[in-house]
Amino acid sequence: HLATSLPLPSERDHLRPRIDMIVFMIDIKSKYSLKNVEASLAYVDASFFLGKVCFLVTGVGRVNCCSIEMNAIWKLGEIYSSPVLFCELEMEGIRVATAQRLLRMLQICAGHIPGVSALSFGSLMRSSAND
Amino acid sequence: MSAMESVDGAVRTLPSIGRLSRGLLSRGLLFGGVHGRVGLSPSSRLLPPAPPSQENVDSQKTTFLLRKQWTLYSVTPLYRFSDTHLKDYARLLSAFIAAEKQKGLAVEIGVELGIKVAISSLPDLRGSDRDQAAILVQLSSRSPASPKNSEEKVIWSGWFCSVSGDDFSENVPEDFTCLPLFLANGAESYTSIVGSWFQKTFDCCFRRLAISPLNLSWMAAMWTGCKVDKTASAMELVFSVPHLPQPLDISYAIHPEDAKALWDTVQKTPGEITQEEVDVFMDCLYSHFHRHFKIRLSATKLVKVSTAIASAHCDGIIKFLQSQYLTGVLMLLTELAISQIQ
């Protein structure tokens, strides 16, 4: 399910399936996208931040088009204890690899992988990012 | 296709200033060799010292640098370059250019009789004694139409410089000279000939230096705060709107006094600017624009910044407009060049 911002419209609440994972997409070329994500985070229930939220930063192939300061993004990841992934949507290989990665994370968040919970996976990702 | 939107000087008090929340970021670390991550910029920068009342940069010598469009390059350290051999280098470069012309690579036919090369040092263009003095290369020629003894016209200029690049030059081995910033004005064909001679002779590498929207917004903030004697020209920001079938540019002109007034309310410590202050300044301008035109500039790409001090374009093109702030702007550009090299 794709949305441009949160909260999701309440009219369709009863039709919506359970949400297992939220990926916040930030386009490094648009400062507005960061602001939008920051505003939308306020509408997310706290239980999601136990491994069911991640930040995906796109457009990283073009350092020279960067409109967002990276410290702000790292800070976001820290404050919300969620992993930050990077990708370049315009390159097919990276796009496919990122999609596979997200799919894997979604499987874990939905509980389809026995023995790995969203929370344990989240802390695994966090400790490897800090190395 | 372009849309010109300008905000007139009647709006003097931007009422949103008082209601802005200051945010969590405290004064960050000074720029100290943190490189390599995507888009990482320092959380704070020191402002260049205010120009002294008696200028130590002789404005006459540097006037020819003003009001010209310079294309920016980053240059890796030069191996075995010596500023005592400038005349020899000029001779060698001249011979190289003549050879290239014979090969048919210099494009303009019949315009020049002969290209003269002059390489000189500009000792005043540096941040401190630890910086290497700037080196100027000029190509001049006489057109066939003018009389024999007439003065030669400069057809191409390029200069290497380093302002406050000592962090970088300190870590470089003995035989290398650090002049990480290169600025060129003139035909691209000459830039590539001169560039390839330097690359071959001193084993260095030239790369176009682009300026990201993030760094352009730093420039907008830093330059707005500078005091200018004469009536300053308007501050202009140009944005390019992505994802449209036809390219659209938005030009946002701000009265310089309004911009300075806004910046003065934002900046806390004189002599230092933080990322947070730059963000607040730009957000203020963006929300002001949004209130009037319902366009979110933060979703567009900032491509050009023009102030009374200088103007910069994201493709790596700069124009200096005030000689007193020349070294200040060069200091920032040197920093950008160094981070591109590392």
C-alpha cells in the first residue's frame, strides 16, 4: 500500500489489511520529502518502532543533487530506533536488490520467518550499522 | 519556459520568524575531516573574517577576477610543481598548445596568429602562509585584423588556488603541491588542452566541481550576512522543478535588506554558522513563498544563488562580485574542492 503522507484516510479503515511494516521514503533531492516524513511519523503508533519501521533514502547516486543534510537523516534513524537503507531507484540492479531486501524484512515483520522476530532483526540491523 | 515570481520589498516583517521552533540540533562539531559519506556536510562552519579596513588583497590586482564566469574544477595535488619555474612551464605549455593546434585539435581556425602563455603567481590569494600562493595561467593572442604592435588580448584564463586548505595540505607527502581549486574562463577547448598538459606534467587529475543544493543554500545564508557598502542587488534564488514534461525554472527575488534582516534574526553566534541556522533561514524563505504562491520550493532543486557578493550555479560556475569577500568565497570553494578529492 502506497501513501503520500500519514495519517491514512479513515474512511477505508475497515477495508485495510493489517499493516506489518512501514517504509518511509526520503528523496535526498527533496527537502520537502524529509519534512513530510517527519510530520507523518507523528501519526505512527509506538509499537511499530519495535522493528517494523525503516527509512529508505533514495536518489543517493547523485551526491551533487543533495538537498538534505545527512546528519538529519542519521538523527532520524537514531531517534526512532529504525534502520536507514539507501538506494538509487534509477538503477535497475539496485532497485531490484532493495526490493528483495524490503520483501525479506516484510516477511520477518509479518512473522513468516520462524525464529526471527521483527524486534530481534531490528536490533541486529542496528548493531551492524553502528560498527 | 520560465516563471518569474518576485516578492517586493513591501513585506518587511516576515511574521513566521517568531513562531519557528529552534529544533534539537545543538552546535555541532567543527569541520574536521569527516568525509566519505553521502552528502555529509559540516554541521557548522566558521565565517571568513570580515575584510579589514585596509585591504591586504590588493584590489587592483584581483579586479580582473571579478564579474567573470568561472567554471570550477577540483585538482588533486601536483607532483613536483615549483613556483620558481613558472617561466619554463609557460614555455612548455606554449609548445604543447602549438603542437595540439597542428594536430588540428584547437578548434578556432584563423583567429589566432600565435598563442602566448603567461604563468604567474598571485601571492595575495591565499588564506594564510600555510597555503600555496595562487597560480594564474593566461592565454593571449593577437587577432589577424589588428595592427602588428597592438596589445594581445587575453582569450583564456585559469587559476589554481587554495584558501585555508591547510588541513588537506598537511597530510600530503613532500613533493606534492596542494592547489585543490581550479577556475577557468574561456573556451572549453583551451581548458581541456591546458588541463591535459597539467595532468600529464604533474600527474594530477581535474574534475568538474558541482555544487549541491545543500551547499548552495549554505552560500545563500553565508553571503546574505555579509555587509556590503553600496546598495546591494537583490538576492535571487533559482529553482528547477523536476519531473515535468517541459523544464520549468522558478526565480525567487528577495530584497537584500529583507534577506539580511531575516538572517540577522536567525544567526546566533557572530563568526559561526550552523546547519540549523541555514535550514531555518531557507525554511523561512520557502514558507513565505508557499504562503503567497502555494508552491513548495522545498520539493524543487535549488540550482542557482545570486547575491551582491557572488553568484553560484550548481553546475559549478561562480561569479565573484566583490573583491573584499573574494577570499571568503574562495575558502568555501576550496573546502568543496577538497571534499570532492578525498
